[in-house]
Amino acid sequence: VTRNDGVTTVTLNRPDNLNALSQEMRRALFDTFVTLKEDAETKVIILTGAGRAFTAGLDLKELGKKGLNPAGPNAKNVDLQAALREVGKPVIAAINGFAITGGFELALACDILIASTEAKFADTHVRMGVVPGWGLSQRLSQLIGVSRAKQLSFTGNFLDALTAERWGLVNEVLPADELLPYCQKIAKDITSANPETLKE
């Protein structure tokens, strides 16, 4: 987490694992957004990933060994989607690379989606035989239309960044080295807006 004049950047930082959402990372991300909700200094949040991926979704290796939820009576309920939706501040997804399945859903929970030319999207729930549990089936069709959403979800195929922009999934596509500076500019524009307007 880095802060700069009202803009807080949250970076998923397991690059060797394509930022897969392990239990530890899900807890850390949940705790971060709960904290930022109460942080008066944070006006806008940028969510991005380190390395080649935004996030490849749930950590399937860990999932195979431990299951989806942490074990034990003191296990914490971690609802990432709720934490993002209820943070009460604009969240910009700076999608730097792969956004796959749960990672795709995490991106869709953000308010503004900006992609690098390296970004690729995929909904592979169908290949794993599971139902999307974080709202992808609803949000994706709202953004790109029912037919295109069905095409992505029924096939599990990848969608490149330029096609994602053409379909209306992301607002803009930029070279990798321009992605974060551009998202920071958008964030600064938001922070300079009338605070009363942001409450509406």
C-alpha cells in the first residue's frame, strides 16, 4: 500500500504466483479495504498487480490442499467483493496483465477499469465446473451485453485488451509503462473535484 496526496495504491504482490489470491492475500486485501474505508486521507484507490498479472484468481494449488475457507473456530469471514463495494471511495482497476476468473471478478468490482496492452481477461468457471460466486455473471453482461458475456463464459476463452476496450469492458488501453501514471492522473482529477459531488 502506497499513499500520495489522497490517492492510495494497493498492489497485489505475489508476482511469482501471478498474484493468485491465497487465503493470506484475501485476508490482507480484505483488511486493507476495511481500513481504507475509515481512512479520511484516502479519497481514491487504485488497485493493481505486480509483475505479469493483475491476479489469476484463487490460488488453485492452495485450494486443492486446504479448500476455500480457512479452517478453525477463529477463522475470519473474508468477503472481498463486499469490502470493495462498500469502501465508499472510487476504486480504479489498473489492469496490468492477466485477470482470470476470480481476478476478472475482482476487476469488475472496481468502478473504473483501465488496461495495459498486456492485459488479458478470461472467465474459466466453466472449465472448472464451478458457478461464479462474486457477481461476474451479472456485472459482465451489464458492461458488454448478454451475448458477448455468454460467449466469454461459455467458452472460457481469453479476451485481449484491445477487444475488451472495443466491447466496452475497459475504458482505455495504454502501454504498460503508462498505465499507472494515467490511473494516477484520473485519481488526481477525481480528488480535485467538488467533494460534495462525490457523495452523490
